[in-house]
Amino acid sequence: MKKMKVIDLFGIKYDQMEDKINGILATLQNEGAKIIDVKIIGEKLSQTSVFVFYED
């Protein structure tokens, strides 16, 4: 089954963004998900969301 995960980065400090994104991606992969695509939407880093398209 294909699913979408939204990672909200609103209010996350710049130096913590990488760890948050990588942590969530690692969790998905450890649960057996296959990541298909990652898109970043937003005009400012502090007001950005990362959309992860994956398959269970």
C-alpha cells in the first residue's frame, strides 16, 4: 500500500531539521517501508513541510 507522511518543520530550528527528517525517514525504513519520493514545499525553511511518499 502506498502512503504519504508529512513532516512539519514549522518552528524547528535549522540545526535540528536534518536530525528530525533523517530520524523519521529511518523509522519508516526500519518499519519496512520503501521510500519512493521526497518533496519539500515551503518558501522559508522555518515554514516548510517535507512530504514523503512511501510503500508499506
